[in-house]
Amino acid sequence: MTTMDVCMTRRSFGMASLANMFALTHLASASSDDGPWSGPALVRTVFLISQKPSWPRPDVDANQEMSDIRAQLEELSRRHPGKLRYTGGDLLREGTDISAWIGGAKDADVVLAFNLSSGLGAILQKVVSTGRPTLLFSRPYAGHSWTTFSDFAKQGVKADVIASSDFGELDAYVPLFRTIHYMRNSKVMLVSPPTRARRGEDYTTQFGTSFAYPSYADLKAAFDGVDVAKARKEAAAFTKAALRVVEPSENEIIDSMRLYHGMSEFMRKEKANAIAIDCLGGFARGELPAYPCVSFSKLNDAGLYGVCECDLASTMTQLLVTSFSNMPGFVTDPVFDTSHNEVIHAHCVAATKMAGIEGPASPYVVRSHLEDNKGVSMQVLAPESGTVTVARFAKADKFLISTAEVIGNADGPRGCRTKVRTRVSDARKFLRAYSAGLHRVLFYGDHTENVDRLSRLTGFQMVREI
């Protein structure tokens, strides 16, 4: 932390009233629940058995085994209402033609397989060759198919395994199945100059996510279509909910609300749940009518995604983690202070609900964008303690991750508006191995175990940075 910074607490800011702290919830008009990405995960169940079982016993009763498992799956659905939809339920025998089954499995979000015997090497290889994320639930004495999954992970095959007598271990996978459905049905809009190469194909291959490339003119048209009186009313509520307003004028705040509502309506019409904009360049060139910082904050609070600097990797990182954790991501410019073993995460765009989309909003101050002292951004007083996950896709099949402990907020004239101080296990090691661009995405909570499971199910490599 530089000498220009000071430690900052909620009390030093002064506490906003509860009514004001919750006001952002009522301002949001966007919703994460009204698009193709929502809804249950489509899970295709399948049972595998050899032609002549020996292990676990030669007279294994396949029908009874399947009946017992189906009862457990029904109970899983009762514990997670509306999260899963089962299809299939086929019994496939080793050595038979399963090409018809393979064709049908391609519509599923996830294949959930159960081995009923040993001797399934060839058929299991065919099942995972569909390219659909596959989870094998292997009960004790059901067979030895679990031995192949270490090699699957090394090869980037989209497959994971549970070896347990407790069907409750499937509970942890339910939100991950929905993440797979979510990523597969998400649409990301990337707004940048037409000279920039279109990107996203690798993420489409990896996760099924689709991309669109609207223009700045599209955003300006959406902005122009917003009722100014409505924007003025919401600007007043946004200002009232703040701890204070420092630089921005009333008209700048109104323009920010117009951009937010125009952007939200544009996303709704395009059936997109994420937007990333080359905002610094677009605003400097006069192609953006306002900075989108407030728009992005409000989208992220609502379980949607607004990401600055048209950062595709950070956008996909948020889609992955927020979809199962319900924690908005904070895209940051990390600042190292090895003398204190700290990394300060700083940016002018921050959600107010970093502790959880369903929870209360954190206090915030209305500020200008720091780098040019123009427009409107927010200085959010984030939660001052807890473990955080810091992550970023290095590429579509490689995910960097670490954890840290939040020790407070920082304030001062240097660096971006929101600054979250964290202590890491080894700042020097982190610094010397740092790669894959500047940005990282911070999420409250430790999400490494779920990311590890997703890395196996969807075939990317998870790399711990520290």
C-alpha cells in the first residue's frame, strides 16, 4: 500500500441507512432469470454393464440396481427442485452398437453414468467420446472404471468421477450441471472498433457459449430510446442511496442511467446475458454517450454481466464462477505490495453485492472515472473480511486461480475508485509467476473445489498461481 493510501473502514465512510443500502435492488430492471441460460440442466442418465458380469458378482440384477439408483436420483431432484431434468435411463452393454445412443446424448448438458459391473473400458470410452461433460458415479464394488479418469483429466476429456456409497455427494454437482447448461446457453456481446478481430470461437468450442458483435451505434440508439424522465427519477434514487456524490454532475448521472436502461433493453432483445465494451477507447473517441461503469455494476448486481475494456477472458471467468456461486465478479487491476504480502485489487467498476447477489448492497460513493476524471463510476465499500477467489482464463482451456484473505478497503487519490486489500500466501511468488495479462477477477468465497470439478467436467486445465 502506498503512502498516499489509507486503510478505510465502513465506519470511516459513515453508515448509510438500511433503506438506502437496499435501494439498488429496487432500481434494477434487468434479470438473470428470463433467458435461455436459465432453467434446469438436462441430465442424460445411462447405466453400463458388461455382457457377462463377473465383478461384483456373476448374477448381478441389473434391473434392481437401476431401480435403486433411480430412487436416489428422484430424491436428488426433490432436494434441488427445478434444477435438473433427467432424460434417457438406457442400459448399455459392453460390446454392443451404441451409435444411436451417442447421437441422442449430444443434446444433453451432462451425461450421468453408473457402472453396474467391471469390464467396461471400451464402452466407457465411447460414452465420453460424445464430447458432453460426463460424470461417472461408481459405487463400491460396482467395477473398476474409476481407474481411467486420471488419464481423462490429463487428456482434456470432459469427464469426472465420484467413487462413493453416498449419493449425497451428487449434491455438490447440481449447481455445476446448471453452470454447464448456463455456459452452453449464454450469449456474450462484445463491443469494440470494427478493426479488432472477432473473438470467442475457442470458448464456443470449449463451453458452447455464443457471441455477438454489436456496434457503438447500436448502443447509442438504445441510449437515445430511453425516456429521460424515467432516467432522471432513477438517477435521483441512485444518488439518494449513495453515501455521497463527489465529482459527477446531475446530468452525467442521468446519462449513466439512460445508458443502463438502454443497454439492459438491448441485451433483453438480443437474448444476451453478458456485454463487454471497449469503454475507455469508446468514450475517448466520443462513441459512447456515457461511461458504462454504473451500468456494469447494476448488471452484475442482478446476476448478469457487464465487463469493461472488452475483456473476453474476464467475462468468461465471471460467467463460469458467478453461475454456480451467485457471487458477482470484480474485474481488477492488481497492485502488489510485497513488503506487506498484499495484493490490492483496484478498479472503477464494482458490483455492490460482492458478498452475494441475494444479499444486501454495500455502501458506495458516486465518483468520476479516475483515469480521466470524467463521467460516473462508483467507489464501493466492499466487505472487509473473508476468503476470496482470484481467477482468470489464460485461454479457453486454461484457468488461473488463487485465494487470498480480505483485510479491508483502501482509499486515496492513486489507482482506481474501488480498492480491496488482500493478504496472500506469497506475494513475491505470485508476482514473479504472473502471466496472462493484467486483469484478474475477484469473487468472495473459496471456489477452488468447484472450479476443479468443472475443469474436469468441461475439459480445461486449472492452474494454481500461488
